[in-house]
Amino acid sequence: MIVISSANDQLGSNKNSFDTWDRESLPFPCVPENRPETEGIFYIKVPKTASSTLARITTRFAAREARRQGFVEGEFCKTFDPMKHASASTLQVADRNKSKSFLWSVIRHPNNRAISHYGMRLAFGNSKTSDKNFIDDLKTNGSFRSNIQLDFLTPRKLSDEPKTNEETIQITQNILNEYNFIGIYERLEESLVVLSMIMGMDVNDVLNNFRPSTNTRCSSLVDDPSWLTTGMREYLETDEWKQKQSGDLMLYNAVNDALDATILKLGPEEVKKNLANFKRLVRIGTDLSKRIRKQSGCGVIFPKPYSDIDEVKHFKTLRTRDRNFVRAMKNNNGS
């Protein structure tokens, strides 16, 4: 049996945090598409972790960094089809050239990820709302298999054999050591801001594309859906479910602690300032995009992946103070 608290205590003793890319010593790994498969930007797209949004953000900062580095118009830093759900082991990240690659991902609390995935099954008509169906799915359906996030993120494919407490600690520690950054879904805006700082970029680089409210959760990432019952929530607190997802719970807690440690190293006040700027840019871009699209949603309708908000249609209709803020943020970034 894996004892999650003691495992996290042991991981915590290593004071894990993510390091900022030192651009003075090493150029950010924006390489052209013809470079070897060991080089480039690797985003591990874990299902039901805002992964499509994050894949588009990966394309955005790859496009903007390529433009800064003088790539030919329309060519971006090399990525590995970020819209595809490919595991780290499938992409062979263990063999990557660490000086010429950047590896990142975002994970979600196993309970919230399971709720979201079941909601998708309901939307597609693959299941029906009842405590029994929910529990049966979580017990037997492959979408809720044991430690799916640990399996996606581990650099080398795991065997199907049950893992001891010590083995899971080692796997989790190896993931923390291998990744340049891992964010937390429940702290998504904060994670994106820290990601931009880790990469030596700007919050403009990690703005998300507009998506309608029907396709994404714009208001809150943590509110329970209306169909979630007390019985479903109680099952997620059982020893049976916790034991099944013990590896993912250990990874989640360790990454959450690593995010806190990284913020402390970057400077909490600097992160707070950048987060406020990020949220204001998102609000301005979202309000403008909703008027253009004439529907609710969140994000920015960028003309091109590397565009700034002042290139969005009808930008001049914004209030003067918002236009000035967008331009000031753009100038600060040297875009």
C-alpha cells in the first residue's frame, strides 16, 4: 500500500522546484523542424487537463519565440504535434537533448480529472447520470485507469506490475527531475505565468486563444458540475479509489509543492504582479473577442498564433486606458 503523506514528506525533503532557463548561458531551445527528434519543445497533453487550450498556448509561444529569433515568416519553433495525446515515453523524452529541448505539462487532481472525463462521457451519450454508472465507470473504464497521469508523464514506459511505495516515490522524483516545468490545472493562470517566467518569456506569450463557453470552462475551474451527486463525491473519498490513484495523488501533491517552491524562488511579489497583468490582458482580450464573435467564451481571437491583442479586429474600439495597457505590455516585452 502506498502511503501518500509519508511519500510526499520524503519528496518534500528534496526541496524540489523548477529552474529558470538561463538564456545568457544557453539560448532557449527554439529549433527548426528539421532538427533531430531529440530537440524541440515537448508538451505532454494529458486528457482532461485543459490540454487543448495548453496545446494552442504551446503553439503560440513557439510562434512568438521563433519570430523573436528571426525565423522565416510562418515557421515556428519545433514542437511535437501538441494537440495529440502522446505520452512522454512515446515521445522518448528520456533521450532528449536537454540543452536543446524544453519539456512541460499540466496535471489535475485525480478526482477533478475523473469528474471531467465522466462529464465528457455523459455529453457524448456514452454513459448516464447515476451513482451506479459513475462508480462502475471509475472501476472498469480505461479512461479512469490507475495513475493515468503518472503514466503519461513518466519518461520511460511503466510496467503493469503494482508499484511499491518506494518505487512510486522514485518515479515521481524522476518526473520532477526531468521536466522543465509542470503546472497545476486548479492553479492554471498562476501556472501559466510561472511557465512564462521559467522560459524567460512574457505573459503575452502564454495568452490563450478564444474558445466558446460551450467548449471550455471559463468561469471557474473548480466548481462541481450540476450532475455530480453526494454519492459520487463520496466514492471519490473511498480508500478503494484513493488506492487506485495513489500514484497520481502523490505526483499531484509533489508538483503542487514544487510550484509553491518555484514561486518562492522567482519572488512571490514578481509572480503576483505578472499574474495581475496576465489577468487584465485576458479580460481585455476576452471582452473584445466576445463582441467580435457575439457569443460567450474566454480567450483572444488572435489573427495569427504570434499576434498581439492590438492586432485583433476592432482593437481601436477599446477604452483608451485598456489600449494603452496592451501597448505598454507589448513594448515591455519587445514584441
